[in-house]
Amino acid sequence: MAKVVLYHTDGCHLCEQAQALLQQHPDIQAIELRDIIDQPQWLEAYQIRIPVLALAHNPQAELGWPFDQQAISELIKQYGPN
């Protein structure tokens, strides 16, 4: 089971869709939500890319929107769940 990070911000409807998708994924154990407004480096890195999914144990392993269940599974398979 994987732990993931979702970079998002309030009022982002695509972020809400991504979170719902992650909540339905059978291989995801926990979702950490990181609002890009909270850290200047997150804002700089992700302001035009959100939502972005990253594996908690490997932040460089990430997916930018749009992604689907298959892409999430492939990311977890490629980098391992933890």
C-alpha cells in the first residue's frame, strides 16, 4: 500500500477530482494534502501544474494532471509503494 502526496490549492476543481480518484485507488493507503500556498517552493514548482501526485517516499516520482487509475498504478509499480 502506497502513501502519496497531492499538491493542490483551495478552489481547484481539478484538485478535487484528483483527490477523489486517489481515494478510490485500491493501492493507496494514505493521502497527504499539501496546499501549494503554504510553502513558497511548492508555489513556484507547482502553481501552473496542480494537481500533482507524488509518492511520499520518493518525491521525484510524480504525476501531473491529468492522470488516471492506470497511471497511478504504473507509478506505484515503477517506484514501489514505500
